[in-house]
Amino acid sequence: MSIKPWGSIDWLLPRTKVEAWHLITSSSFEERCVGILLCSQQVELKLTSATLLRLTNPPSDFWTDAQPAINKNVEAMHALLDQTPFNEVEGKLLAMPSSLVRPSSLNPDDCESVILDITTIPKRFFLFAMQQLMRSEKVKNLVITYTKAKEYPEAALCENALPPTALQGFARMSATGESPRLIVGVGYMPLSVEELVEQAKNVKLDFIFPFPPASPAFRRNWDLLAMLMPTDPPRNTDIHRVHGMDAFEICERIKAWGESRDVDLLPLGPKPHALGMAMAAMRLDGHAEVLYSQPQSYRPNYSTGIAADASGRPQILAYCLKLNGRDLF
Amino acid sequence: MVALRFDNPFHDLWVTEILDSNAFVQMFSPLLVTDAEELFSSGHVVVRGRQGSGKSMLLNLLQTSTRVAYAKSKTEFPAPPKQRAFISAGVQLTKESASLVASRADELPEDQRMKLVAANFADYLNSLLSSDLIRNILFLAVEQEKNSGILSEVNINLSAKTQQRFIDLLYQAEAWNGFIPKELQSLKDIGTALEGRIRSYKSYFNFQTDEFPRELVASRSPAGEPMAELAEALRESGVMPANTLVLLRIDQHEELFELERHTNLGTVFRQVINSALAKRDPRVAYRIGTRHYAWDRDITAWGSGAPLEAMRDYSIIDLDQILKRGEHTKGWKFPLFAADVVSKRLDAAGLRFQGNSMETMFGKSLEPADRARRYVGDTKCALQFEETWAPAWKAYIEKLWNDGEPLEAKFGEVWLRQQTQVKQKVADDETRAHSTPWRKSKWWVKERNEVALMQLAGSRQQALIWSGERQIIDLAGHNILAFMTICKSVWATWQRRNPADAEKRSALPNFSVEDQVIGISEASQIWFKKIQVGLEANQRTRLISGLGQWFRRRMLGDRAISNPGHSGFSLLENELSSDHFLVPIIKACRDHGDLMESQHTTKEKNQAQRLKWYLHPLLCPLFRIPHIRTKEPIYTSLYELQDIYNNQRRPGPIADETLKAESEGQLGLPGF
């Protein structure tokens, strides 16, 4: 049995034996964007430097409303970074990820040990950044962190999703000819993919359902599933329940499914699931494609608060993807 | 019989685009082909239409695998016999992730960026199409080896001699110098080399290599050139007959429009494709599948900047135009097309039926008077009378109601409220309360039937009735996807509500009006959800929600039914040239088929040019407004529409929220 190196940050980091890290994170209107920096004050997380990603959304009412929260969080992040040297990478939400999140900008000092905090980095950016950091020979240790939110509002979280397209760095390289198996990560928002699911000429359709979900999240997950499920789904449609934070389990399952045929991956679910899908895609030798519909605006209260553990500290999960130059998935 | 995966013959809406070739043969309706014979001609053709209009279906007819399936099943291929000497190759831009070509544009020097992106895209496209053409030749050769009678008009000869001649010719061709490695021995080798070239591109676009492959830099060609030379070499060498046309399909061209919007690369991708057409090279002919907005907005060619000329550089097959209803229903193609599609689906499901299967399944649409009876049932007269009206009139109208003529009663009430009658104080005149003067003009009644019914249903909290063959055709708005969505939903409703009948599967079902009402309501919600996909999805959803509710409010509030045409709006044409923020949203709604646009001949004295818009008919059940267009629409302005848009609360992800916004509870099924 292989060990899956993930768990709470204060459990995982000491086991890496890495003394100091370069942190890549992003500012946001979500309060939890400061979680990792709050944590750095409380657990053994020594930062040598940091990169702060700042994305500007296209003009919208949501974006205007989000400004006060963004300013407040940026101020808090600057204060928490205190003596830590940091650089800021600014860009637009709809820009090509490669124009912003290349190792040269994310890790300008070529640090060996990097934490990529994906908490508030949009999926298309953090998946590309993860891929680039994994491929970088200069990065020997890579840990992904994710801070859980206290709650999500009962409303549409984002708007105006672009049509689904292959994510940069995750397009299929060559097809076997057989129609791909479509694997959909279930989240809260359909993001314009209903037609893709409906049209998919897949003879196999899989939904990955985060489990156990917290109430009322389970209801919203089921709502989305009901929305996406074709009226008369293929007979071999399966719903797979996977722990909502277990990126490694997702990766393992998809790697196994992708051995025999091409797979299309739609990461609508929790970010750790998206991470797991991208990890698997990197191992499937160009036979997997990760598709995503980028929303053009996000609700200013996309999430509220930071989930706390029993001792009142932010609940942050960490995933070690590379240790001492060795890939762990 | 095709093994459909599901009991519902209409389950797979996209069957002619996604199922295998054998299924295509069984399900493809050839009715459109007579209006689209240019498809098999030697010129360039743009197949244009809204989503679901059948563009990909038509282009897929050209595929070699489809033609082989026709031949194997001994089904007549639906192209004129004289125009079957062709072979086709194609690319579906979404599937091939054409958007990736833009992915590393920011790494290119700014002063050369456009030029290099254009060169990469042109060459990537050349590689994809050339590779697919070779694949099709090899596939056909294998099929003809098994059965020499297959596609005898395109007899493939892969003898050592023809292959050698072909390779010699190809190596002499300018665009192929460096395009593939030297010393290849066969078509198969060339196919493999082209696949390698495509992989090199994908590897670079996917960041698996840091440097742009050098071998590609030196061997890029302008769009179209390698394919033209390949086609010529195939013919001249004798690999395929000298009279074989090479038709190159580029489907989902609108993908490029969407890509350009988000990459700051101007219109470079579409211009590259235009440049291939602009060459007027007779050696190949292109078939472009696109939506109206993606084609019409830029038809200049990369390099020269010269615009393409319709009819000269290319011809257009406009599917919406072909299927649209004209002034008169006579000669309207869509109902025939829809009936043929239904018949093929039923055949494929093993439900063979002689006669009009549409009429058997859906029946005839209910007459207005019947619908009115269903709405009111056996309830007491609920019409509202003015206190001043003569008792004889009230009694007469109530009698009409109680005698089972609630629609006549409603017309009586409405007629008395109209300006002419009010001026003449007809409602005060007891002596006239004995006949149905509103029937003197058949147009008066015809124009008001639907609004009167809507008001009757609204007063009783009833869902509107849509049923019967004619109404189902009307609701589809000459879009085959909308039509299939209705069929699918009604069939699924019938299965759900009549499990015992559905199990038998021996006869064609006869859907009850109730099943149709529920199924159509579900189809309408599905259609509304489609707005939430595509460009400006949220703004479009918001505008459509606002308009739908506005139309309903106006028609419910028009107690004299003086404006029965207020299910649409009209704007001065010059308002659309303004920079008002709603203009692009209205245009996006039109382009996506959420709104149906047409010229409006104004009744105003100034005769200023106007345009009018109506919701797609399939959206009408959701908003419970009539789908019939009659009389004058609402004359409005962008400022009034802006108020409607701004007052529309942010639309939710599902259509139900639109209904919940109204202060009405659960709707009843009329008369059931």
C-alpha cells in the first residue's frame, strides 16, 4: 500500500524535514486567502520569501463590490508577511496562465522548497502553476496547501462562464480513437458544461461526488448532479464518492481508469479534487484532457470566514507532491 | 435496428453528430440536402446557422466513414449521383483544441506576434487537415479491399507504382519541402509523419517542450497550400481518380471568434481561414460550419486584408433561412424535416409505423374554445364586470360561461372594455346583450385568442396548454434541436406517468394532453438553461428573464386586449448603432437564438426603420406567454429596456427561480 502524503499542514510539514519555504499565494476578496499566512505565525512554517498573485477580474458589479474586501485582505497579507521579502505578480483573470504563472515569476529566486497555496487561486492558474513547478528541476520540494472556508452562500457563486476548453498545459496530445470516458467532479456550479455532458459521446460517464459533504453542501452537490445528469443517463453511469479533500485518491482512481482509454476531466468540484485530476492527467501520457469553463466574475462573498480546527486554528490541508526531487504521485 | 442505449428514441439529441456512422445512416434526414446541393459542388461553402440547426449533421454527411456506412447498408447516399466523386477530410476546432495555438503567444516578440501566431495556426490547421485526408484515403482503401464495390466513384489505388509516383510528386511540391521528413516510402509513412508533426505542435502548446520545434519553424506554409498540393498529387499519381474533388471541412468555426475575444489577437484566426478561401484554388474546396455572428463579423483575409466576396469566393447554405417559415405555411420545409426526423428515430427504435406518426403521437392541437374549457373546468364565472354595466350584459356573459363557452364569455367582457364600445356606451345598452358582435370580424377573435386564454388560465393559476402537432412545430422555432428537445421531454414524461404502457413498447404512444403540457414545460426549462451557456450568458439570461416577465405583466394587465401583440418589442434601427450597453446584449441574444429578430414595418407616420424581437417560442411556456406573433409589438426604447434589465433581480442558475419570482404558487394542470 502506498502512502498518500496529505493531511493537516501542522502534521505534514514537519515530516518533510524542510526548514524553510518559498510561499506562492494569492490575494482575494475571500477572507481565507490570509489563512496560510495566519498559520505561518502559529505552526512551524518558516518562510524565506513569498510571491503574491493579484488577479483583476473583468469589470462587473461583483468586482466593484469586492474591492473593499480585497483591499482589506491585501493589507492584512502585507502585514502578516512583515519581514518576509515578497514579490507581487499582477495580471488579469482571463489572461493565459502561462503569461503570469511561470516558475520564473512564481519562484524568482529558484527556491528549492515551494508551497503553492491554492486556496484562492483560480483553477486554471493553479493547475498550470502546479504542473510547471512539478516540471521545474530547481524545485525539489513542492507542497500544495488549501484553507477550508467556514461557509458558502446559498447563491450563484460565479457568473458568465466561458465555453469549456482544454486547460493550458492539459490538452490531449494524441487520441486512441475511441470516445473518451468523461469524468465530472461535482461541485456547486454547472459552469456552462451541461451541453458538454449532454453531448459527450461517452459510453462511460462518471461523477465524482465529494463525500462526506457537510450540510448543506451535500444538497447543493446533489442539485448540481441532478442538473448535469442527462435525463436518461448512460446505463453505466457511475457516481463515485471520494473524500472531498483527498487529491491523491482522485489521482489514483483516474490513473487506473485512464490506463485503458482516453479520459476527459471536468473539475467542477472542490479544488483538491481538481488537483487530483490534474495530477492524474500529468501521468496519463497525453491521453487525458482537463476541460474547464472559466467564470468571468465571482460573487464577493464567494465564501465567508475560515474553517477552524478544534484548537481554533485555520483548517489547512497540505499535499506533498514532490520531496527531495522525487515525485510522490 | 440501431441499438439505442435508451428506451426514449429521442434521448440522444445530438445523434447525427456523435453516434457511429451506421446510426447516422439510419437517423439522417436527407430532406435538407435538396436545399444544400452546393455542399457537393467544387466551390467553397459556408454552412451557417444557430446552435442546433444541423450544421455538423450536414458536414458529417461528407465523412468517408458515413459514405461507407451508406454503401454497406445499401442505402442510397443522399447526394446527386453526378456529385459523388469526392473525398473529404475535416477538423472540428473545439475537439482539436484550436485555442491552444494562442497559449504561448505572449512568449513571442510583440512586433511579430500576430504574424507568428498566424503562421503557427495556419500550419497546425494544414497538418490536421492533411493528416485527416491521408487517414481517409487509407481507410477507404482498406474498405475497398474488402468490398471493391464500395464508393466505386472514388476508387483508391495504392499500388507500389502509384504510391511511388505520389511520393515523388509530393516531394517536388513547394509546401511539402520540409513539411515531412525525407525518404518516406508510403502513404502510411506520410500519415505517421504528419501525426508526429501535430504531436510536436501539441507538445509545444502544452508546455512539454520549452522551445518551438526548429523543424516546424523552417517548414510552415500559408493556410491551404499543403492540402492543395496533396490533393493534386493524389489525383495526378492515380492514387485517386483525376476527377475526385477534395472537400475540407472546418467545423465549429465560431470557436475562433470566442478565442479571439479573450486573447487580444484581433481576428487573426478567422483571417487565416479566410486566406485559404481567398486563394480560390480549384484543387480543394472548403466547407466551413459556423454560426452567423462568427462568420459575418470579419471576412477579411490574413495578409491581403481584402474581404471575401459572397457568391464569388464562397456560397452560403443558411440553414435558418432554409427552415424558416415564410409569409405562408405552404412550402415551409421545417414541418416536413421534423416529421422525417421523427420517423427515422422511431424506425431506429423498432417502432415502425405507417402514416403520420407526429399526429398519432401528439394529436391535433386543441382548439382555443377547448383550451378555455379546460382552464375553467366547471367553476363559476370568474370574469370581472364593471359595476356600471347593464345587468343584462352581465347575465348574458355569465350564460355564455355556464353554457360551456368561457372563451366567448371572455371575449364578451374584453369587447365591452374596448375603446369603441366604451365610447358608444354599449355596456349600458341592455338591448344589445344577445349576440356575439365580436365575431363579426374573424381577425378580431383570431388576434386575441391567445391573450384571452392566457388571462383565463392566469386567473385560475393554470399552466398554459401547448399540445398537438401544429403547436409543437411552432414552439420549435424552426430549430431541429428545439424540436427534438420537446419530443424527448414529452416522451420521458409519458414514460414516467404511464409506466405500464411504456413497458409494452409495441405500439406508438399517443401522448395525452397532460403529458404534453408537462413535457413541453420541461423542454422550455431546458431551453432556458441553454441561455446560461455561451457568450454574455448572465446578461442574456437577465435580459430574457426581464423581457419574459415584462411581456406577461403587460398582457395580463391589458384587460381590453387592445395590444395582443405585446409578446415582442420594437426598436428604431438606429438605436442599435448607439454605444448603449444593452445593444451588444440584444445582439448576443439574437446570435444565440434567444431572441428572434425581424424587420418591423412600422405603423407610425414617420415610417422610420425599425426592428422587432420576440422570445424564441420554446421560451414562451416558461414565462407563460403566447408564442403567436400578431399585431403590433411594444414600441419601446433602450432606456425603457434598461429599466427592465436593471429591475430584473439577478437571475439564478435555474429557470424555476424566474417563476418563483412571481407571486403565484404551484401551477395547476389545466382541467385535469
